[in-house]
Amino acid sequence: MVIHPRNLALACVLGLAACGATEPTPGAPAPAAGPAPGAPGGGFAGLFGPKEQEWRFEFKEPKPGPRAPVTAAMHSEVGLHRVADVEALAARLDLGCSDTSIRATMEGRRKAERKRIEEARARGEDAVTSASLLDRKSKREANPQVRYSCPKTRSEQLTDRPRPPSEGRLLFVFDSAEHPLRHVSYQRTSKDPAPALADYQDAVAFYTGVYGPPSRTPSRELPAPDADGAVEIPVATNFETEWAFSDLLVKVSLLRYASLITVGERVEVPPGIRPDAPRLGKPAPADAAGDGGAPRPAGDGPANKPASEAPAPAAPAPAP
């Protein structure tokens, strides 16, 4: 009886054919040999042991076009300042900040779990834990991004420019701890449409004074106060004004979701572009760290290396 190769496994199970070893299909590569018993990566140790994921950056040069005349925003210098600079800035402005990236969050959970285990053992109790939490790292954790977030930041704490009273989140994003600042934003939420609209218009006026006429304006007309001063902002309509340069992107947004209205301002290197793009071809300032830290000499770190040497950043996931 001739049995088609596709049915050989079934025939083997039913006892219709011999189930001996077979030769590999001609031309097909032999399967990779697994680790020897007891070798690293074998058995459960290979499933749950520590695994470091490699992260590769996609590096792009800024496209030809106008450069931004100013790259300083919210007490920081985009494309220049480092993590240590914004940490010093947060201390000086009395801000409560922390790294909220997935890598830092998971490490915080592991640290808390290890502390719980140690305390349980000290009391003579059994310490049961999950090896997958303590040892195994997910692919998302391979992303070295640093998201230095400062919630509950009051507008009066930011003295780079006058702002209407508000409270929100100040966020600094780095592609990694080795790269310069890519993104800085201040996002605040209000329940009153009138002051939120005034805040948005104030920010638009400020950035227009800095960067000139915007590259893009909202597709629909802004709501206007009625005779009593009340403002009705449509739900889920994003009013956004943008200034686009080859090395910098500036956005001011107004968005209502249910009863909450969010006003945001952000200054960032365009996604996918090398984070030091605003510094390319420009001399290092006398005080590179501005009001946030110590000066940095030229050639210090990846920001001053050519594209062939410096690691390239992946597009971040800045806050909405």
C-alpha cells in the first residue's frame, strides 16, 4: 500500500505504516539542535530565565527645509538636554516626577516583589512568587525609552512664560538614557470650556510670536463665547495648530472628551528623526544645559556623533 507523505503521520498513529525515523526532505535545512540537558536555556530555565531583548533604532536625518529659530521650551532645550538635566530641573522647580516607561514600571514591580519576598522570609513565612515576573522580560521592555513624567504640575511652577492658571502633566521623553531630549509637553485638563478655550488661544498666540504663522490650523472654526460668555466646545473634535520645521514640530491642541477639556502644548523633534537634529550645524551654547543643569562640551554623547556612529532613535509614543 502506497501512503502519501501528507498522510504518513496519520497512518503511523493508526498502525497502517511503520513509524521509524525518516530522512529530512532533500534541500530542507536540518532543525537547530536544542540545548543539551542541564545547559543554559534548556528546560524550564530556558522558558523563564532572564532574556535581554536587543533594541535597534531607525535613524533618519532631517529633511531639507526651514530650521526652527528656537528649540527651548518649558525650561528645557529639545535636542540637547539629557535625563540628568531634567532631573535637576524638576528638583529646582519642586516638581514630583518619575520615569513612567514600561521598562521602569516593570523594574519597579520587580523591586517591590523582591522586597515582599525578603520581608516574608525574614518573618519565617513561605515566599511564593512568579518567576515570569522576576526573571522574564517582555519584548516591550526592550524599548529603552525614558518617559520622565511630572503630574500635578501647576502652571505657575513653569515660569518660562505666563500661562493661565491650570494643573496638568509635564512630560519629557528621551529615546534612551543615552540620547538627548526628544519631546517636552504640558497637558492640562479643565471642566470649564471658557478658560480652556482662553488657555488654548493664549498658547497659540505665544507660539505664533515665536515661530511665525502656523503651518496648519484647525479645519473648523473655533467656538466663540455667547452673549453670556459661555462656550460650547464640540465633543471629540480636535482643534490643533501646528508649526512644522525640518528639525522641530510644535503643536497646540484643544480637545473635549465628555465633560473634560484638554489643552496641550508640545515641542518635539519629528518622529523618526535623530533627536539631536536641532543641534546639527549649530555651535554649542555657552550654557548647554540652560537652567536645568551643567553645560555640556561639544562631542559629549550620541547627540554630537555623526549618524553613522550614533544610535538612531525609534519614534516615541508621546502622550496624546
